[in-house]
Amino acid sequence: MLKKQYAVLLVDDSEDDRLFMRRALSKNSNLNIIWEAHDGDEGIAYLSGEAPFDDRIKYPFPDVLILDLKMPRKTGYDVLEWLHSKSNNHLIIVVVSGSFLPTDIAKSFALGASAYHKKSAIKEEQELILSDIERLIEARS
């Protein structure tokens, strides 16, 4: 059981996919979306605390990153590579992608992803993603 509030950064270029994740996360009061980044550039800016995200009280560092792979400008891989170079071992990184190619899955884990899920609008599959996030949080506690 989750014991406190966990901050979630959602990085996905698709408004529809962000909406699906927002709805799924709203069912768990312990997981709060603190920001929705529209591409990898904005995700890295948020994570690094660059302006306009330099106020960590207003823009706290997340506990969980939900990351799409295929985005314009900087991709999810770019975000993973950037994070990998920073050694953010405490950040739970959940890749949620439209791709289920073995190479995408393997590369994501090699770059530090904690979990990998295929995007879905199906309620049961979204619940599996949430269960996995809860399991990962409990394992880190």
C-alpha cells in the first residue's frame, strides 16, 4: 500500500495519450501528476530544473517518470540517455510506448527504465500499469 503522495512527471507528445494516463492516474490518490511535458526537450528541462522549472517548490523533482519513446525534437531515448548520464537511481522510470518491438524494450531497460508497457486505452491494461508503478514504489521504499 502506498503511504504518501508521489509526484509523477508525464512526458508524451500525444494529448490523447496524456488524457488516458491522466484518467488512469486519477484513480490512485497517491499518484499526482505534477507536470505534463509535451516532448523530450521539455521533459529534460523540467528534470534538470532549467527555467521556467527552476523553482523546485513549484516544480518538484518527480518520484515517477512516465515516458513515451517516439516524440518530436528529443525522443524518450534522448531523455533516458540524459537521465542515464546523471545517475538518477531513485527515479522510477516507466516507459509507456506505442511500440512493443523487442529492440525498443531492451534499449529502454539498458538505459535505466524500471518498467515498459504498451500504450492502451483499455481500462484493465491501464490498471496493470498503475499496479506496476505501485509495486516499483514499494520495492524502493
